[in-house]
Amino acid sequence: MDLTVDQKRYLDEWLEFLKIPSISADPLHKKDVQAAAHWVVKALQKAGCPETEIISTNGHPIVYGEYILDPKLPTVLVYGHYDVQPPDPLELWDSSPFEPIVKKTSLHPNGAVFARGACDDKGQMFMHIKAFEEMKKNGALECNIKFMIEGEEEVGSDHLEDFVKSNKEKLKCDIILISDTGMIAQDIPSITTGLRGLSYMEVTVIGPNRDLHSGLYGGSVQNPINVLCDMISQLHDKDKKITIPGFYNKVIEISHDERLEMNKAPFNAEEFKNSIGIDHVSGEKGYNTEERRSIRPTLDVNGIWGGYIGEGAKTVIPSKAHAKISMRLVPDQDWNEISELFSDYFKSIAPEGVKVEVITHHGGYAYVTPVNTNGYIAAHRAYQETFGTEPIPKRGGGSIPIVPMFEKELGVKSILMGFGLDSDAIHSPNEHYGLSNFFKGIETIPKFYKHYINLSKQESNI
């Protein structure tokens, strides 16, 4: 695509941002995370945000900025994050994860940026800074805007809630705007109206007091890896239903009519399978693929390790085996309660000869946003104006635990205006984000502000 001078500059800045390996989960990258925070401050200042600061927490810093046109006008709070997931496994990347490149693909003939954080969330968050710059430059900003950009989203936003609770006046706003979700397809915009909650656990099965020779001890003691695999296999029944007692007690069953409405969204099962290289879908009996990954709770093993995994052979029975397990939750499941139910059940199915340890890492609640608010209507009109077609409301399968926390502490709703695609490979090797999506976002976001202000004016005149 032919880029304007400003678009070329925006792209260059975005690529510069992506070079910073701001991996919040890795203590070795603490300085890189801090460098990313300073980069965001400079980007806000360059865009015309007069009040910016870096706020320390007991973890990684929060970047705050504000542009107050008139305290009497509506205020939009933009949330995003500058931290990224670890890039592992590095050998599966076609290019270095922190040396961003632009490549054309069949889905992105105009090009896409390949790098860790390209979409999640550096690219999508950066759209808001550039949209703000565009609005200021064109005299189109008719409300107040605040920015809260954190550096711990990928590790559970551990310190954000304390910050929000301590700064309610500072963060006072009428609506929160977030781009950390996606669209149904390149030409089919959608607005995320719901997110799943999350409970993230780590388990350890402990056997003998050291690794043992598998010839001398094999067949006479419990092997922690064998035991762990067996225990994990007991977490689902033959219908892929989760077996933890009490797990489904508070799950809200979606009505038949609502399921019919949700299934109006276009979905091609063959394209879905081909996009991830599988020949068969799987999941809870009685639900289709889209329902399984949006309105139903799930349990997945995210990592498993133990024993010898180096080159060649080493015949040992390991002393310990570990796994990380996440559960995606739906309204009205309480993630603290689910974490406790999981812990109790997992320990209860351990056989004699091993000990089990369970750690709760972090979690969050599910979220549903109404479709009759000014914020939702403004987003709907903005997408329609930019794409020429009405956006489809869509329940998301992912989790943004801080969204329900924002509503609880600040008393306002969040609008989830995502521009990514399922194929962007977020959290995976070769993450990327299309140039068209990036610039469509910068084009659409100012239209949200325009419609939101108009609706607010109409409401105040009633």
C-alpha cells in the first residue's frame, strides 16, 4: 500500500517500539520493560499529550497521560499495555521476534509487521496514541482523554488494581476504551461484547527425593511424570466436560435464542481448521466450535515439564513433574472459588507414593458489556462508517481480567474495539499485525470520539 508521509512515520515509530523486548514475565528484561515505559511517555508527548508521567509500582511501571480540554466535557480513558509475552520457542520464528519486519502475505497483501507484540498489544495500543495525534492535529478532539498504559498485563496485572483503587479521582472518566481484542475477518468488523474469566494454576507432583536410575528403580516407585499425565487425563470426561466437582455450579447457560443470534456470525469450519493445521475439531459435547471458544468454560494444560529433556538419552525417573493449567471461565464463575475447587480436586486424585503442590498464579472474572450504551453505539457507528458495513457483536474467548475490575472500582463500562485477527498468532511464534488493520484502527478510533460526543450532547439536551 502507498503510505502517506505521516503513515510512513507512524510505521517507523511502531517498528522502533517493537524492538524493545519488554517481556514482563522475565526478570532479566526488567530494564527493557522500563525502557518501553519511557518510550510510551515520549510517544505521548510527541503526539501532543501535555501531562505525562511514569508511576512506579511494586512491579513494572504504569504510564499515565492526560489531555483535559474542559473538566465539564466527557472523559475517555484509554487502557492498553506495553509488555509482551515471551517469544519462545524461538526456533519456530521465521525472523527474530524483536527485529520487526514487514512482509506481504495472502491475507495481508498490503503487508504485515512480524514481531512479538506487533498486535498484542503494542500495535493496537499505539493506534490510540496516533489517533489522538490525528485528532489534535485536525482540531477534532472535543472531549478529555486520559491514558493508562501498564506493563504487567501479560503476567496478570498484579499491581494495577491497587493503583486504580488509590487513584480513583485521577482516573475518573465516563467510559474506558480498549483495543486488545480482534475482528471476525478483514472485511467484517466486530465489537467484543463479552470476555471469559481466567484461573491460572501451576501444579507439581513430587516423588522420590532425587532423580532415580530407571533400570534400578523402574517399576517399583511412582514416576511423577506418569502420575501427572494420569491426573491431567482425569480432568475431563469422555464428552470433554470438566470433572472438577462444583465447577459448573454457577455457569450461566446461554438461551437457545441467544445462541441462534450468536451463530449468525460467519464461520467457516474448514478455513478454521486449515488456518491452524488440523483436520478435526474437538471440545465439549453439545456445543459448536464458536460456542466452545466463547460462551463455555474450558481447562487446558499450557505447559508440562520434568525429568531429562536435553539431547540424547538419560534414563531417569524424575523426582518432580510440573504443569501449568489455565481455566477460562464464564459468568458467573468466581475465579477464586474455581481455583480452590481445582486445588482440592487435583490433590484428591493423587495416588499414594507422591505429594502434590498447587499454586494459584492469577485470575479474573468474565465480563459482558451491554449493547445499548452510548459507548457501544458510538463504536458501532464508527466501524460502520470506516468499513461500510455494520459490525457484529461477538463474545470473545480471551480474558482481560482488569476490565471487570475497572467497572467495580471506577463504576464505568469498557468498550472493546479490537482490530486484530485470529490469524495474527498472538502469544505464538510469528505474531504479526496487518498494516491495513493498523491504519484502519487509526482511522476508526477518531470516529468513535465523534459519535460518542454527539450522543453525549444529545443525551444532555434531553
